[in-house]
Amino acid sequence: MIRSYLVLAALFGLTGVALGAFASHGLRSQLSAAHLAVFQIGVQYQLIHALALLGVALLALQRPGRLLSAAGGLFVVGILLFSGSLYLLTLTGVGKLGMITPIGGTAFLAGWLCLALAGWRIRG
């Protein structure tokens, strides 16, 4: 789990920076201002949760457990569904992809809840 989450955190960070640069330089003339803003929200949430995933992996080195594992998995699912759906929605124009976004947002929330519960259980 720890190795996977560290690798995924790094890859999500890498692709988040690359997608942000792509949006700023390559998509600015291709997308409306509204669609560009939606794409950037996907990038922002991806980068925030890449760091959260990194934190989960590092914490799991000291205090492994099911709640941390669940938090990491939920952050991964959230990035894929939330950010991924926003990228696809803006690039394809298929509005129905927006129905996936709240599922990813719910995964993010559940991940943060698992992380909070894991922290609550730490003694000392």
C-alpha cells in the first residue's frame, strides 16, 4: 500500500502540473473561459489530493491501518472520478460526464473522514 500510494502521489503530482501547464498554454485558445476554469478546478483538486495521498503514505509508514488505507484509496478514486470527469467534460463537451463528478467529490469527502478517524485513534 505505502509504495503504491507514494508512486501514485508522485504521478498525480506530475500529471497535475503537466495538465495545468497544458491548460494555460495549449487550451487557452481552444476552450471557453468557463470550460478552462472547470479544467483548472480539476487540476487544483488533483494536486491537493496528490499531496493528501503523499501524506497518507508517509503516515502509514508510522501507523499503518485500514482507515489510512481506505483514505488513500478514496483519494485515488476521487482524483480519477472528480478530476478525470472534469477533464473529459471540458475536452469532449459531453455534459453527461458531469454526473460522475459528484461521485468523485464524495470519495474525496469520505477519504478525509477516514483520515480524520485514523488521526482520532492515534494515542499520544
